[in-house]
Amino acid sequence: MDTNVFARRKAMYAQFNKIWVLLLALCIGFAALPATSNAMGEAGTMHVTPEFGYYGTGQKSVNSIMTFGASGGYFVADGLSIGLEALAYSFDVRKIDRRGPVTNFIYAVASDDGYSSNPWAFGANALIRYYPVHTDKAAFFIGTGIGGLFSGDRIPYYENGGRGNYGNPTLPVDLGFAVNMTQNVAFELTGRYQRIGFDNHGLDAWGGHAGIRITF
């Protein structure tokens, strides 16, 4: 394998570990904060949400995507929040058949050029959400945002007659709800469409994520 590709992947995995530990520590810290009695979506409140997601895609080059990470937001007005989201992505991509010498050679060449059968990536989105319905028990929201996704491998490796990129812009569109389980902890479920890459080598991801929202 090309040393530059190996170095990119090693650095990416090390970054994932650091980010995951930091997110876990932040979530534990926020959960330990004193509970408040604010209505969900009330101006001046903040929240953090560890989350896990799963997506299919509209392209044959990628079978599915799993995500995990966390998001956080601040309500600048009643029912209107701005926030950030940080996610790790695991891609299940179309495999290269390696049962013969020719396909083995193709696999070796592709691997030196950014191909992996299970590439990982890190992404972040700036988010804005509007809550047309929000009470002290539940809330419904719609939202969108803009961000980027970065990997040590090409995402996707090949699509629409060309190779993918190591870095891609992302555009999520969300529709979801949250239901309070305790005074400051809620279950959140979000359906999402996300475009990964704005050129014709990008992906259309359809799915969603679930998480535990902690408000303070």
C-alpha cells in the first residue's frame, strides 16, 4: 500500500479515537449538570445529543453508511436553535472481486489510490432547526445545515465515471421529534437526507439517527 495512503488512514483513525473520547467526556459532564424545568425549545437553553445513525444511498458504489457522534445546540429564540454536529462515518462500499489475478491486481492498484472496502470518515455540520411544535413534554422540528466530510480514502472510490474525493461538502435536511423521558433528558429520532459531495461523484444518503438529548 502507498505510504501516503497508509499515513492518511492512520492519522484519521487516531483522530477518531481522540474525538470519541472527548465527546464521551462532554456528554458525561453535561449529564451531571443540575436539572432544569425549562420547556423544550425555550430560548436560552442548550442541549447535547449523543447519536447513532444508519443510511442507505442512491448510488451503487456505497451500500450503506453507519454514523455515531454527537450534536449540540443553543436556542437563540423560542423554537429556533443553531448548533454543531460531529460524526464518525463507516462506509460499506461495493467490493472489488479478488478471486483472480486480474482482479487482485485491480484491487492492489485501487488500494494505492484511495480505495478501501470499509472506509471511515469524520464529518461536521453547522445546523439550524425550527420547532413549530414544542412543549415541556415533546417537540417536533425541521432543519438543515452545511458542513464537510473528510477521510483517508476516497468517498466514494468511483462513481459516475470518475473517482471520488478525500474531502466532500455535506448538506443535511432533517425532520424529527424529541420526547422527554425525565426533566432534562429526552429521546430524539431524526429522519435525514444528506448530500455528500456536490459534484457528480457524490452520494445521496437516506436514513436517520436516534439519540439521547440532554438539556441544560
